[in-house]
Amino acid sequence: MDISEVAKRSGVPASTLRFYEEKGLINSVGRQGLRRVFEANILERLALITLGRAAGFSLDEIAHMLGANGSPNIDRALLTKKADELDSTIQKLIAMRDGLRHAAVCSAPSHMDCPKFRRLLGLAASGAITSEGSKKLAKRRRANK
């Protein structure tokens, strides 16, 4: 399957496929003219990469889990650690969502007078809520579209 067909069937842009090849995540098996050619199992490998990215794994972590021989070697302890990180992120996002919903309907004359909103500000001040976490989440969503 040539690179344009892989891009079409997987939804992964050709530029990303070339980048993944440079990083060692995927391998072409040759060329058809100027176009890279991939084996049929490339779609499954790309699905694994997409799943890993959606879960928040780095490309280096994914490369390690994919293994050099093309057979996945997924570290179960790393999966558990990532699931725990996701649980923590989910809890923070739920708290933020609930705080914002409350602030939107709070009867306090000013948001600064609202105890729940003040707690939300305290979390932001302590670093428990960061804009970096929100940026990473938004970036992951865009990358997986």
C-alpha cells in the first residue's frame, strides 16, 4: 500500500507518516516510484500509535511499546501508571468543571465572594490546576482528529 493510500485509509497525514518513519515508529518496505510503500499491517500499527497518543503516551514511550520487530511489547505496569495519571487528571477536571458550573450560577454578588470559586482559585494558585494540562489535552484532541 503506498503512502497516499495509507494516509487516506488511516486518516493520518502523509507528513505525519514520514515523521513516524523518521522516529522509527513505522517502516516502509520500499518505494513505488517516489512514494513509500507499506505492508498491510501498517494500519493496525497506526491504530496502536493513535491509541497511545490519545492515552497521553509520548512517541518515545510508544516506540518502546511497539518494539523493533513489529510485534507490540506493551508494558502493563506503564499502562497502569498512565491509567492512574488519567484518573488524577479526570478528578482535577471534574473539580474544575463543577467549580465553573457553580460560579456561573452562584448568587454571590461577586465571584470573588463565592467560596467555591475561591477554592478553584486556590487550586490554580497552588499549581494543582495548570494551563499546561489544558493545553496538552487540547493538543491531543487536535492531533487525534
